Amino acid sequence: MRIADNAPDYIRAISPYQPGKPIAELAREMGLDAQDIIKLASNENPLGMSPRGRLAMLDAADEVARYPDGGGFALKAALSRRHGVQMNQIVLGNGSNDVLDMAARAFLARGNSAVYAQHAFAVYPIATLSVGARGIEVPAREYGHDLDAMRAAIAPDTRVVFIANPNNPTGTFVAGALLGRFLEAVPQDVLVVLDEAYNEYLEPSLQYDSVAWLARFPNLLVTRTFSKIYGLAGLRVGYALADPEIADLMNRVRQPFNVGSLALAAAEAALDDEEFIRQSYELNRFGMRQIVNGLDSLGLEQIPSCGNFVAFRVGDAAGVNQRLLRQGVIVRPIAGYGMPEHLRVSIGREDENARFLAALEQALKA
């Protein structure tokens, strides 16, 4: 017997997460100059990281020989002030992926199930399967969450429901009023994980106060990240807000020192970098219009997005993607999300968006 045969069947059933192709990898594969490659595949902030976060990170560098604050006191205190919650309601993670995984490990096991939508974030089925639980994938409605169908799909053994709002990779959005009614209808012994990684990109007319719901719904868990608008993707820091009992259970399965010193310092400072957040938001809105108008001019169908990316249909997505790569443009194939005819492009700087659109036009002609 091979040693790999000793792994549980549910582990071998997992499809590994496929990240966006790194610039260095494409440069090696295609013999391209890395300086000539643009990456619009991973929903990163094209402005880079928060300047305040950068300074705080550099200041913290002298202490990297010591272990970080395992409880993340300073960052939790800043988040407590920002969101008006108690520090015992906060769970810190190595990116919000880590928080999602903690939720699965704390509340799912063999014999349980989790509900999530078709075309939703790939980490939901990974986290579910990794603990031996059963995933219930609910068909999407216009590429987004069908909350009525998700409520109907909740089984007696369901312990967790995952909702991404806005959703990745489709960019679809569920109005706050609909989410509120969903929370009212869900059994109180089912944890609802509301993944709001792209919350800061929402236009003011779409914003709702999910944090205020925590007082009404003790079965709600809200997750956020510093990887997107704050520009700290490489530092890996996210967090969850929840009822103290839920946070306590998640902290019991949290790995020691799961957020590093540099990430803690940078996130605390970035949280209050209002000017950088404003610039990032405005650049995203401008770039979204630029990309959408360009896709329209090419006659391509796209999914209206409330994030910092757009999914669009090209038919032969694999072929178009390869032709884009040969031109030094990296976008994201999303066949693994059940969308083999679509690609997803992150919003970049004006020049990057223009280059993508020009390269896409050439790729469509080939």
C-alpha cells in the first residue's frame, strides 16, 4: 500500500485551489521580460499597498526575530473601535481564507453538510471537504446566489451556509434587505458565514450594516480581508466578527501565531489610511467603466460586477487565455468554477486596462 492511500477519501476528493499565474512563472514559460508582463488575475490593488501600512511594516521589521503577538491585541483593538464590537468577537486569520477554514473546522465534521452556491468561492468546498463534511452546491441564479433555493437546500445535518457578497468570481451582489430576510429564515443552529472580502468596493447605495446584524443573529459570522482594497495580499491577514461564543470556538482551532508581526502592524495602520482607500475606490470605479466599455465595444457579454474584477464570456476561454499570455497579459480562467467559456479580469491602472483590452482584441482575432 502506498502512503498516500492512508489519506481519507474526502481529502483525495478535493480539487486544489488554483491561484492566478505569477508574473515570474509566465516569464519563464514564454521567455518574456517580467517587466513587460501585466497581471490582472488575482483581484489585487493596482496601487500597491497602503502607504501607512508600508511604514508600519518597516518599523516592525526590527522585531521579526521575536514571535508576533499571538492574540493580535493592537489590531483587534483597532478593529473593535472601527466596527463597534468587543475584542472577544474578533478572530484574526492568515488571510480570510484561514478564517473560513477555521469556521469549517469548528462547526463541521463527518455527518454534517454545508450549503454554498454554484460559481461561489472555491475555498467553501475545500474547507467543507477537508473536515469530511458534505457539500451542497445550490444552482446559481444569473451567476449569483439564489437565497430562496439555498434556504430550501438546508438539510437536517446542515451546520454552515457560506455566502460571498459580492461574490468571487462572478461579482454578483445580494441586496442587504434580502440577506436580512434570509438570516431571519435560517434555523438558529446553522452558522451563516457572510464573506465580505470586497465590501469596501461597494457603491454607497449598495452598502448595508452587516456588523449591526451580529446583535440580532448570534448565528452570523462576517469575514473581511486586508488583501483587497488595503493592498496587503502578500502579508495575508483577514478577520471575522461574530458572537463571542462562536469566536471562542474558532480561536480554539486557530493555529498559534497565525498572523505575522509585519502583517499585524501593516493591517492596523492600513485600517485608518482613509486617503489610500478613497483613491483605491475611485481608481476601481474609473477602471470598471473603462473595462466594461471596452468589453462592450468588442461585443462581449459580461456579468455586472460589484467587486474589483469582471467576468466575461469569450467562448474558447482556454484558447483566448493562451493568446493573452503570449502577449504578456495574465487574466484568470474560471473553468474550475463551472464557467469554461468565461475569463475574469481584475481592474488595473488605466494603462494596464488599455493594454488588456488591446491584447484581448488581438486574441479574439486569432
